[in-house]
Amino acid sequence: MSLKLIIYTLGNLLICLAGTMLFPLGVAIYYRMSIGEAHNDLVAFVISAAITLMTGLILRYSLRARQEELGIREGFAVVALAWVTVALFGALPYQLAGVFHIDGRSPWTAFSFSYFESMAGFSTTGATVLTEIEHLSHAMLFWRSFTHWLGGMGIVVLAVAILPMLGIGGMQLFRAEAPGPQTDRLTPRIAQTAKLLWGVYVLFSILEVILLMFGKMTLFDALCHTFGTMATGGFSTKNASIAHYNSVYIDMVICVFMFLAGTNFALHYRALRGDVKAYFQDTEFKFYCTVIAVGITLISWNTIRFHVNGEIPYDSMWTSLRYATFQVLSIITTTGYGTADFEQWPALSQFILITLMFYGGCAGSTGGGMKQVRFLLLIKQSGAEIKRLIFPHAVLPIRVNDQVVPRDVMTNILGFFFFFIGIFAIVTCIMTTLGLDLISAAGATIATMGNIGPGLGSVGPSDNYAHIHTTGKFVLSFCMLLGRLELYTVLILFSPNFWKG
């Protein structure tokens, strides 16, 4: 284990992060000159960028490591520590601009707010501790959403794509950061693979911005909501989220891109190369579409068929279908945007959405959750076990895309499922000791572990996380990290054997 190499690499990533802070700095300058926006965020971003850059340079040049290849252990350590570090320095603009400094609130409490908001951005969770979003400056709103966009494809993968110094050993970083039980390598060189995936990401982002502007969104709002959509993050520039616009057109555009963002980006790349059949040949994608279709159908039927407090939620099938489609896609892709308060829906609809929070998007997508392919393989494994009881000597391999899934992959998935449910139960218990009721505690836990954002109870779609105890904010921030890096990348750091040698 080369600690020097890990710190050296973290320094390089901080230099990258400092460069990204120039974008919101540019936004601050533009709005100060154009409309005279009077906020101290310009100074906050200058100082934040300077601190981040100087720290990165110090780590890089004072602990210059030999040009050796990153091993598997170094790769895991770099990725896990990178997300903690990036969220820490990403919180500087909030802290220096005084976004969460309120009379009577201690600096430590204010920092817990800033770190929570930063981690929610980079991890693409979209949970917020802000009560008045529209009071923020344009630069701060841009930074919130931009952290989504950086975290969506992975700032580590971005670094692999643009920094030759990380080209060596890049596969270890890519495997540790890329979501899902398998990593598609599209080209022999991992840096080229990262560039291709980012190219698809940027292309879809540009297309969504253009389409949203056709829906009468301003360029600024279109950019911010595109960042949140393509990253499946969910930060909005409006207090009411997407419901603010009350536009069928905008709803549908965002639905399409949430669906695309929740799909394996390797399939998008192949489709753009002319192989559109790749979508329909992929078992996970077909399963993903089926789950979405079933969820939309059941909720549409439920919200127009059953009364809540003596009233039917929606008075027409079209209205019910519109809101059901948006919320199902928003939850299953872990985007977290809202056009309706689903806590006002019948219990069955709420139950379906909670279930979809566990499913998440496809492997290789920007979505969080446990991933569709894991549930698909668990279902197949359960079916095989039933058949094995009937035919004890039968050979029943598990297949996906006409390929036999190795036994070690199935073991990995079973272990992941056990860890996920176990941590969910433990954190829910912890949150109840910090003052949350059981529904709110469970909702907050799955909403952060699944990188979704809105949960149930006091953290529902019309609420926020500001009221949660300071300790709870850090616990849930850790849950966001676990969910974004799919448990193992973080949990492995707690193994004594990992640091030996």
C-alpha cells in the first residue's frame, strides 16, 4: 500500500476540483455585472478555489510519488477518500458565503449543513437542508447543480479521462468508482473508455438543455435542471422543484432524460455507433423497462381508483398517468425531482415508490440504488433454487445476455444485498435515537443510501433535512457515500487487512 501515491493522486483531484470552481465564479461575475446581484459568493468562490488549488498543489509536490501503477488497494482507497475530500472542499463555498450561518447556530452545526449539501450534490443524492432555495444567488444555485453533474459520471472517471498522470492504473479507479457489479470496458485503454462515456454524457446534456429551452425555460434553469437530470441528482432552482413550471412538455422532456440517465451508458454508446439493437438485446434493460411499466400502471390505476381522505387524487386517467410516470421515473432512477407530493397518494402507491427506491437504475448508469441487474439475478437465483429442490441433480446456471454468470459474481451480489439491508436497518435504528419517527427514519435512510433525495415522513417530497440532528446529518452523509460507491468500495477501508503491507 503506497500512502504517498494515494495522497499524490488526491492532490491531483483537488487541482481538478479547483478548476471546476471557475465556472460558478464566472456565473457570479456575470450576474453581478448584468443585474447587480449583491451576494458575497464571488469572494467565497475565489477563496474556495484558491484553498482547494493550494491544498492540491501541496499534496502533489510535497509528497511526489514515484510514477508507479496504482494497485487495486490504492484504487479503492483513492476513490473512497476522493469523495470524502471532494465533498469537504466542495462545502467551502457554502461555508464561506455564510449560506447556513444563522444567529445562535454554532460553526460546527453550520458546517454539518454545508457538508451535507455538498455530499448530497457530489453523490447525486439531491437531499437538501435548504428551506428557501430561491433565495440563493445564481452562482450558488449553479454550484449545487454542477456538483451533481460532476458526480453523476464520477469525478474520478473524469480525472481518468482528462489527466494523463492518472492514465496509469486507471482501471483500478474506474472499477472502484463505476456503479454496478460489472464494468463495461469499451476500448482497450481505460482513459479512452472514460472519455467515450463522458462524451455521451455531454452530448445528452446539451440536447436536454436545448429541449428545455424550447419549453420556455431560461438558459440558466435549463442548465441547472439538466445537470440534475443527467446525473440523476434532483437539485432544482425552485422551491417546488419541477412542479413550479406546471408544464406537460417539460415533464415529458425530463422523463425521457431521466430514463436515459438510468440506462447503462455503454448501451447509449453502442446505439450512437449504429447498434440500436443493443438495447433490446440487453436483459437488464428489458427488466428495467418492465419494472417501470408495471410501476406506472399500478400507480396510475391506484391514484384514480382509490380515495384518500374522501377524495380521489386525480380526476382523469391522463392526469394520473402524467404524474405517475414522472414520479416512477424520478424514484427508480434516483433523480428525486418532484411534480407531486406522493405522500398524499394512496398507501399502495407509496409502497410501490418505496420499493422502487431499492431497485435504482441500471448498472453503468448515473442512477443509484441496488441496481436492476442485482435484483434480476437474485430473482433468477431464487427460481433456480426452487427448481433445484425438485431436481436435486440438475445443473441450473444463471444467465444474463446469454452468458453464464460466474459463481463469484452471485456470491458478491448476495453479500451486497445482505450488507445493504443490514446497514439500512442499523442506520434506521440510529436515526430513531436521534429523534425521528420510524417512517421518517426509514425514509431518510433509504433516500440517502439509494441516492434518491426525498423520502417519507418529515423528509418527504415537500420537506427537507434541515431539522435532522447534527450527528444525523453526518450519518446520512456517510450513507450517501456508501450508496454512491456501492458499499464495498467504502466498507473495504474498515478492514485491517486492507491497510497491511
